[in-house]
Amino acid sequence: SPSFGIMETREKIAVFLNKKYGSSYKASNIFMAIGAAGALAHAFRAVTNPGDEIITFAPCFSEYKPYTAGAGLKLTIIPADIDTFQINFAAFEAQLNENTTAVLINSPNNPSGIVYSTETIKKLADILTEKSKEFGHPIYLISDEPYRDIIFEGVDASLGSPHTAMLLSSFQSGCAINATLYPASSNSLVMIAAPNEG
């Protein structure tokens, strides 16, 4: 199949996302990958250069370290706010610097299970917008959301933000919950949804 994925599949995923979340994706916004490692590697390389810093938040998926190292990046892990497990904004803002080119979030979080609230995502986006202006270059938000479809009803869960550069989601993580929607396979099918430029 084409590197970006089969067009019909990409079109159907865009329709699915738009119907479910009120987004405005088109097939051209969707990139298919096999497995999280490949999707994250593509996402990292799309918005960074070797030597750049990516920031993420503890606790985090342990595989982020080798994925960023493989792209020649520095991964900085911000200590957890152990009272709420939302973002530790004081530590985060102290760490942001001119070498930071992306922030990686994982919600629902692996391993804690915490979901970042709409308020948390909005505050994060506001900080990234401000710091992007201060440093003179974009700081991209990469949202790794393979467990989005197993969030309990009534939980405040934002779908990325206007600042999100890429939204990654797996079409296998929900298998055990909804086998009729996601066909099981030995490899998970991952899509990357990116907004239009501008």
C-alpha cells in the first residue's frame, strides 16, 4: 500500500474522527503506521531535528526513551504532580527552553490511567503558544492517545487542542473492549492525525 496508507482507509478514519469528536480532518490529514514505535518515530522526525529536546511527563511509557534516542533527541521527563497526576506546570515551565521543540503527552496515561482534563490541556496549549513566541519557533504538541476509546463515560477528556501538531491513536488498544469495532491483529494499526498547515 502507499506509504501514507490506503486512501479509502484514510477517508473513513477522517469521517470517523469528525463524527465522534466534531473535528474537521480530511484524508490528507491522516497518516497510517504499523505500531506505536513507527508512528512515534514519524511524529518525532516530522517536527524535530537531531539534538532537539522533547518534554514528557512522569509517569510515562518506558518506550519513549528509546524512541526519542533513535531520532537523536533529548527526552526530558517532568516529575509528576503526585496529588493529582495532572501536569506539574511549575516544573514544566522551569524546564522549557529554546531547544524544546515538542511536548509529548499520553492521555489516558500509561501506566497511571489518569486522563488529562480539558483545563489541563488548555493551560498547556496556552503555555506552548506563549513560549513559541518567546523562543521564536513552534513548540509542537504530540498527543499519544491509544487508550482514548476505553475512557469511562463522564470523564472529562479533551481531544488534543488547537495547538496539537499530531494526534496518535491505536486501532488495537480498544480490541478487548469493543471487538466489533477494532479487528484484532498481531500488530496494532496506528493513525497519525495532523491539522492543516497554518
